[in-house]
Amino acid sequence: MSLKKLIPNMIVYLILLLIIMWLIFPYYWMIVVALKSAWELYIYPPAPYPQSPTLENFIRFLSSNGTIYILNSLTICGGAILCTLLLTIPAAYGLTRYVISEKFYKNILSYYLSLRFLPPIAIAIPLFGLIRVVGLYDSIFSLILSYTLFNLPLAIWLLSSYLLELPRDVEEASLLDGLTRFKAFFKILLPMFYPQLISTILLLFIFSWNEFLFALIFTATLKSQTIPIAAWNLVTQFKIDWQSMAAVGIITSLVPAILFLLLQKYAIRGLTFGIVK
Amino acid sequence: MRKLKPYYILNLPSLFFVFIIGTYLILFAIKTSIFDYKTGEFILFSNILRLAKDNYFLSSLNTTVIYVVITVLTTIVIGLSIAEFLHYFVQNSKLRSFITLLLIFPLATAPVAVGVMGRLIFTPEYGIMNVILQQLKVINEEIKWFSEPLTALTAVIFMDLWEWTPYVTLVAFAGLQSIPKEVYEAAQLDGASKIKTFQYIDLQYLKPLIFLLLIFRTADEFKIFDIIMVMTKGGPGFSTETLAVYLYRVSFKYFDLSYGALLALLIMVVMMVVSSVLNKLLWKEVIQPFR
């Protein structure tokens, strides 16, 4: 390679390396801290890698109450996803599989989109009142309710954007042949639709799993606290246990990170309310 | 009575769900800001008087605006630059998908975990940032990041940029890749310079996306809560306290739910007006062009 080409190439790789390092660095440091053994904490300056890597920080968290937080999180995510889908699949189907007025379509979607712009704290304050009134404070149902409310706009937007793209002719032909709408949905639409449906489910899962504000306000004990709250509890301790904090941080981020890799193709679409294809 | 159309019925459950809860929330917020949550005393006037003199509210609003402006502009500029860089200089498809993969990680990370990373990186006793900066000879003495307003804000913004810049990059990169090759070829034949190509092709194609990013990013940064709570809790003093953190402090730490409800109501009303404008703009500038 000639020198004239080599230098620009080297600059490109240098910039790439910087970008990669910047993206990895916070994760790297969290993993390093989590893998260090207790005695390494007192060395200053801290070493950039664990000298005797250990899993004790993870085990300590999981064997204390860690699994309870994880189970709570999973139950709440599952419940919220189920409720969201039960409400939004019919809605999205109605918006996209019938001949409807453009105005109706636009008004409904705009209505949900405005919820996207509301800061959750403004909702959380009165929602706290509602949850107190119906006696759901410190119960997993308080979070299932609030996550359903908050995921609903995204789910309707995403599902209808996906459904709009799926062809309607086979379905319509089968309707003419006398299949009911209900059967046509399961027999004809669902087999075409399930990859997008699963990607939507994954996204709803990630958002519910990561949610912090509602969980902080509506829960108080292990009965209903989720995994971000486990991390928070460690942060607020008087003497901070850095290594447990790092281990919980990793457990918190591991699940959504893996799921996101699965939905890669749909990631951008999901994060832009289905607008960017 | 005219028969209800089926698509209308199918939309009723979700509409009702949001509508009933929404109505309850607004009524509750109104009632609670008029009558004290605990004692039931009439409190509206003292609440309004308090709002008129509330310096914490003003300072948190001020912090939020500064925070939003810095983070939104920086994430968009850096994110867009990285996308352009990948678009023009990284042709290797394996390398591209590797970078895209890495870009996804910050987005998938729970904001709480991002805060945890921030604590681990910047904490004076154990953080790596001071060590790195000392090695690079940028600083001589270690910085107590969370003890000074400016450095605390810098640390929080650093983590915010880490989390959100990839979002801009991914969206912009997707937009750049959808530009037809012929457009570039035509520009090349016409002898257009790199800067002109960027100005007249890339920016034109990305315009609706940048608009979308501006709106979504602003809305998201306006809500900022998690990272700040974990990293600084609004401190030192109240210097990194944003609107959401302040509302949380009033309502759930001092448990002054009545005043909190008044503030929440205020935000809701403002956001209703803002989002109706944003909605119109979004349909016109972004959603229609993409359909």
C-alpha cells in the first residue's frame, strides 16, 4: 500500500478504535470492579484489571435476596406485557385491517403519542394516589398497571406500523371464503406477523425491566421491588459496597443487552415508535 | 342507534383504559392541589403563593433547560458525525455490523445501570476517571467529581452522552444507508465537493430524521431522572437537581403530595399544549414522508 493511502487509513482506524473504546469503557470498568476480590478494593490507584478474578460478588447478591428481585422483575414484565398485548393487538388490528377514515387513524395515534411526551414523574404523583386508593401500594400489580399504561402507546404505534406493511389480500380472500375475522387472524395473519410481534414483546420487556421511577415510588419491600431497585438500594447504603453494586449493575444490564441483540433488525424501528423503517 | 363499526369497538378497551386512568389522575391532581392530601385543608392559595416564590423550582427548571440543551445538541452533533464517519469511511460490512452491535449496548442498558457505571467511574475513592486523567497528565490532583456543581454536572452529562449518542448514530446511519447510490453517483459526475454532497444530499435526506431526533431527544432528556438520582441525587446542594428530581423530592421525600400534585398538573397542562403542536409537526414533517 502506498504511503498516501496508508495515512488516511490509519486515521480512520484510530478514530474507529477511539469510538469502540468509548463504547466499551463503562461496561469494561463495571465488569472489572465486579470481578475483583474484596482485598483489591483497598489498593490505590485501582488496577485496570482484576488481579484475582472471582465471582463471589455475583454469588453474594444472588444468594442473599437477588433471586427475589429477579423473580419480581420477571413476573411484573410478564404481566405488563400480557396486559399490554391484550389491549393493543385488537386496537392495532382495528386501525390497520379495516377501511377506516384517515382522521380517525390520525387522531387515535396522536392521542397515544402525546403520552410519550409526558414526563413520568408528572404521572407518578397522581398515580401514587390511585394506587394508594385501590390498595396496590407495594404490590407487583401496581407496577403491572403502570407499565401497561406506559407501554401502551409504544405498542399501538409499533404494532400498527408493522401491520400496515403486511399484505391484506390473502386475508381478505379467506374472509370472502367465509372464515371469521378471529380465525383469519390466527390462521393467516399471525404466521406472517409473529417475528414483528416477538420483537415488540422483547422491546416491551426491556422497557419494563429497566424502569426505575415507578418502581422507586410504588414499591417498598422485597414483596414487589425490582432489579433496578436492588441496584438503587446498594447505591443508597451508608457504606457503599462498590463490588456488589457493580455485580448488580451487570445483572441488570445483561438481560436487556442480550434481548436487544436478538431484535437487532427491529431495534431502531422500536426506538423510534415504528416511524423509522 | 347506528351500529358501531368493528374497528371502533376493537379500539375501545385501550382507549377506555387510558381515558379512565387519565381522567382519574387529572381529577386527583386537581383535588389534591386544592385540598391537602393528609389533612383535607383548603390549601390552593398557599400552594400558589409557594409556587410564586419557589426558588428550588426555578433553579431545577433552569438546570433542566441547561441540561436538555447541552445533551440534545451534543448527542445529535456527535451522533450524526459518527454516522457520517461510518457511512463514508467504513466500507467493510463486518466492521460496520460490529460497530452497530456495540452501539446497541448503551441503548439496552438500564439507566440505573448507567448511573451505577457513572458512580464506579467517577467516584474519588475508587473511580478510574481520575487515574486515566492523571496518566494522560490532564490533571495533577484528583478531582472530587461529585463535590463541585460543575464537575458533578459534567460527570452526569458524560454518562448521558454515552447512553444516548448511539441512538442518534443508529437512526442517522439507517437514514444514510437508505439514500440511493445513484444520487451520490450523479453528484460525483457533477463534480460536487464532499461538503456540498453532505449539505445537499445527506442533510436533505436526513432532515425529517433530525427533526424526529430533536423532538424525541428533547422529550427524553426533559424526563431525566434515573442517571441523576443514582449519580448525584441532585447534589451537591441542589446543583444537579432537574425538574423530575425536584418533583420527586417534594412529593416523596418531604411527602408534600399536594404541592407535588400542583407542579405535576402544571407540567401536564404545559405538555398537553406542547405535544399537540409537536404532534402536528411530526405528522407533517416526519410521519407522512416515511409512509
